[in-house]
Amino acid sequence: MDGTYDVIIIGAGPAGLTAGLYTSRSKLSTLIIEKETLGGELVNRDLIENYPGYPDGILGPELSGNMLNQAMNYGTEFQLGEVEQIKIDGNRKVVQTSSGEYSGKAIIIAGGAHNKKLAVPGEQEFADKGVFYCATCDGPHFADKVVAVAGGGDSGITEGIFLTRLVSKVIIIEMLPQCTATKILQDRAFSNPKIEVKCGSKIEAIIGDEQVKALDLLNIQTGERSTLEVDGILVHIGIEPNTDYLSGTVPLDSKGYVLVNEKMETEIPGVFAAGDIRLNSAWQIATAVGDGATAALSLVKYLGSLPG
Ligand SMILES: Cc1cc2nc3c(=O)[nH]c(=O)nc-3n(C[C@H](O)[C@H](O)[C@H](O)COP(=O)(O)OP(=O)(O)OC[C@H]3O[C@@H](n4cnc5c(N)ncnc54)[C@H](O)[C@@H]3O)c2cc1C
């Protein structure tokens, strides 16, 4: 056993760092375990324009650095390592990681989620140069431009409809012969004059120079290839929570999101979840921060209720 803490937090993104700040300020010994980069998704973001308190926006690494320093200032400890398993032994929770084993009286799971990638040439090259994954975050950069949305499921169509408020035209591209979004969403999309839907088209490559300029498409039925000129592409073919290691231990929904109530409590006493990893998250920094604070406050109450 490498260490025993009051609280163990999995993931050093905005949710985990906020939770750590709150539990440390409550004088609970707190360890955050992070498998990649302290700061979570924020570290890879350029300018964040929708996090309150920064009228001119703030760079992702600066915001995450501030959150990290604030948690550290109150005594939060950090350990790099990937959590591979958690074991619940009554009031004792054991966390097994690639760098050792830790135990705590309570756990906050704040491991976030990841966007499924298209995995085509150009996707990585043009990331933040026209390829984007979050309509709310990056849509405003495409005012009056033509944007493709990869994905005709519920999330792709919802995001496409949202984008029509900002851009001049949205082209939804779905590989299957038909969109898979619920009928009501499809009706809304089809009746929106700014939306064109292309089903049965596979995106084979994203092309451009400094910025995205076009997509190479393959018509699945006819085998015909074509080039579609666009200024950007929102990839929304699904988001997956980082919960593989939790299945069988913590209640998850059918897509793998952690089930919590409004206090961020799971069904297991002393196990909480916060941020993008939990069911019905809004996938925003501000909401992840709110979840982290809520989970921590619920946890403080939970530990206070334990006998002696
Ligand atoms: C391209 C893009 C742009 C975005 N832009 C914005 C924006 O402008 N504004 C906005 O509000 N939101 C934006 N978001 C969303 C925002 O980044 C997330 O909502 C937010 O980071 C979620 O915080 P979190 O703490 O829940 O998860 P994350 O930030 O994902 O942090 C989770 C952390 O947990 C770690 N982890 C996962 N599994 C394990 C494990 N087994 N062991 C140890 N560590 C683990 C991960 O490595 C990660 O560091 C954007 C997202 C993307 C993808």
C-alpha cells in the first residue's frame, strides 16, 4: 500500500481540481491521481471564451495552471498513474494504479470523456485549424461560414441545429444510408433552410492549407468520389466516457456514463462522480467545475456522517 488518504480523486481536469480544492480546504487529506496531464482537457485548449470571469478569454493551460496551483496551495497532493481498478471494502476504497495502490475513505471519479475521432487523414493536422469537436466552444469562430458536421446521430444533428445560429450553412454528413437521430430532430434539421443533409457519404480525408478548405467524400452506394468545399468541420460521431475500468464496480448507464444523483452521489456510499464522465453532463468547463464542488461538498457531508 503506497498511501492512505481521506479522499482520492481520479482525474486532474477541472472537475477533479475543483473537488480537490474543496476537500483540501475542508482539511481532508486529498490525493488526485492523473494518468496523462495535470489539467485534463484544458491543457490542450487554446483560448477559452466561455469560462466566466475572463472577459477576454483565457488560454487553457493558464486556466488549468491556476486551478492546479490553487488546489496545491491548500494541500492537494498529486500522483501520476493510470487508475486500473477500484475496490470497495465498506468504508475503505482501494484504488489500484499503474504506479501503486492507494486507499481512501471516499472517492470522486472525475476521469472525463473523449470524443470519438474520425481517424482520417487531415483530422490531426487541422485540429484547431478548422477541425473541431465542441460546437458551443468553437462554433463562434465560424460566423457566416460553411461548416460540415460529421455525424447524423442525435448529438451531430443537435449540434448542427445549434450551429445554424452562428454559421451561414451547415452540411451534415452521415456515412449510413439514413441519419440515426430521433425523428423529431431529423424533422427539425430537414426543415431548417440552413441545413443540408448528405447521407451515405463517407469522409475520406480533410484537406486544406493553413485552414480546412474541403473534404474528400466517397458515396458509399455508387462508389463515386467528390470534393466538398467547407470552412470547418465539427466531428460529432460520439463521446465516450473514460470508464472502462469501472464496469462491474460502479453503476454505469448503457453508454458507460457514471450514474449519479443531483448531489453527484453514486449508489455506492462514499463514491461520487463529477464532470464529463457523469450521465447528463453538459460537457463544459463551467459545469465540470460546478460538479466538482458539488461532489466535494457531498463527500464532506458523507465523511462527517460516518461513526468516529
Ligand atoms: C476540442 C475541445 C474543445 C473544448 N473547448 C471548450 C471550451 O471552450 N469551453 C468549455 O467550457 N469547454 C470546452 N470543452 C469541454 C471541456 O474541456 C470539458 O467539459 C472539461 O474539460 C471536462 O472536465 P473534466 O474534469 O470532467 O474532464 P477532463 O478535463 O477530461 O479531465 C479528466 C482527466 O482525467 C484523467 N483520467 C481519465 N481516466 C483516468 C484514469 N483511469 N486514471 C487516471 N486519470 C484518468 C484524464 O487524463 C484527464 O486529465 C472542450 C472540449 C474539447 C474536446
